[in-house]
Amino acid sequence: MRTTAHASTRSLASRLRALPRLLITLLPLALAVAGCATGGTADVTPGTPVAAFADPLPRSGAATILIAMPTLGDFGDVRRGLVTEVQKNFNVTTIAVTEKTTAAELGNAIERTSPACVVLMNNSTVTLFRQYKESRGSNPVPPAVVVMTSFLERLRATLPHSTGIAYEVPGVTMVRNLRTIITPPIHKVGVVYRPVFKDFIEKQKILAVSEQIEFVAVEVAKDVSAEDLKAAIVSLANNGKVDALWMINDNGLIRDGRFLDESWRAALKEVKLPLIVGLPNLIDPISPLGTLAVVPDHETLGLQTANLIFDVADDGWRVEDHAIELPLSVKTIVDIKQAREKFGLQPEALKHIDKVAE
């Protein structure tokens, strides 16, 4: 029998599906798209550090949800939405994960709290959990719900007793948002990819057909240099005649600040095209790079995660029976100065922007 709290969460999920900027119409095919992605992924590390987490007071007899996450602001937004809902039925314990956290420390937290489920936020935390799982040999570990990671389907293949919510927004959704903000027409969008992302890109092309969008793709080497990546980007503009560029969340194409300077920023100085990105920290007016980022609404993502936890709890924590979900609601972040000065704004552009970076 479902509890009142669970019923209220389901009601919440229904309200989320009524939001205007949904991906729900793209779910069947887009989830298939996500399943094809393999290879290196960029970790999701948005926001600034927050204070220590304050968990709700525990209640006798309630099962525990353990949340393992970085101490960064946008992760805190996800946690807030999650805790608001699950605390009605579960105790909640949060462990802060930093670059110094070890798999043993995460394992100690798990063994101390004996959670019914662990929530893992970001790729690095998933890696720690996987290492802990491997150290346990044939001994069981709790089921995992994974959020705020890049290319979750790839991670799930190495973590069978898990499910979660993807972080990637389909490319077609990103382009559709860009069209509402800048004045130049956007029909052809250039994207550079490494070989392991070939199937992912091909499926993105299929999704784009319904919006009269053409993704023009250039494959680069697995270990592409900054110089060669720059050349590929410039080629998309000069030979592919694209109207915009899209950077996928592949750490082989992002790496670090110097690599970004020598590849993407250097190319953009030549081609002067808008750049769509999938990570909010790539929108930086002080050192311009991305023009627009389209990312999940983080607090709503927390509420959606809570709903997923209630679902898997109902199914006896058989997380492997639950498909990876797409985020139900997204937000747009725009470098407004870059967009206005280089490309011009649509008359009602500000109505379509959730966060202005300036």
C-alpha cells in the first residue's frame, strides 16, 4: 500500500510533466540515444562550495537513504529537492565527497548506516562506489540511484545494480533553445566527436530531423591534439558552412583550461559562431566560451530522483528493472553579452532564458 508521501510525490511527477520545457516527447528515442554513448565523459562539477550538509533528524524504524555528493551549490540544489520528498518516508544521511575522499571512506559510511539505497552524484563518486563494490568481492552492496553524471548509460554498464537520471539534454533540444535567443537562423550545427561517440552522434542526427536541424559531424582521433581539434572546428565553419557549434560532454574534447584555450577558444576567434554546451561552468563571460548551456533544472531533478527512489522501493529495490530516465525539466544559461554583441537577440529572448551570465 502506498503512503501519503508517496502519493504526493506521484502527484508532483504529474505536475512536472505539465511544464512547458519538457523533454518528454523525446523520451523513447532519446533514451536509446543515451544508451549508445561510450568513452570518456566530462564530470559534472557545477557551482561553488556550500556549507556542511544538515540532515533531517532520524526516526526510529525508518530505512536510510545515503547520499554521496560533492559540496558544490548545484549538487546542493538537487539534494534539497530530493531530501524534501524522501524525508517523509526515509532517514537521510549525506556524505560529502571531495577529491581527497577514498573508496574506503565511502565504504565506511555505507557500512555504518546500512542504507536501503545510495544516491551517487557525479562520475567521480560513482568511481569510488565501484571501487568499494569491487573490494567487497561477492558480498552485496546497496542498490544505487545515480544522478548528475555524464553519459549515465555507459556508467551503468559497469555498475549493474543501479539506475538513475541522465544529465545530457538531447542536442535537438539545445538547438531549439538557441533559436529562441539569437537572431541568425540555425539549420546546420557542427559537432566534433571521437570514434567512441559515433553511434551517439548518429542517433542525435535522427532526433534532429523533426526540427529541420542538420548535425554536421567531424570525427577526430581518440587522442586528438588541441591543434587538430581547432582545425576540425574551423573546418566545420569553412567547409561545413554550419550556423552554430555543439560541444558534447566528452572529457577528451574538454580536458582542462589550457586545452580549451588552444582548441575551442582559438577556433571561435576565427569562426565567430555560437557554441552550445552541456555544462554550466562552460558559460563564462569573463573568459568567453559557450554561448548557451541547456542543463537539467537541478531542484526539479532532485524531486524526480525522489520519485524514482519511491518507484524502486515499491519494486523491492530492483533498480536494474528501471530504465534510465531523462530530466523532466531543463534550464537555459546564456552569456548574454556574447549573444547580444556577436549574434543579436530575438525580441523576446529574455523570456526564454532562465539564468543570465554577465
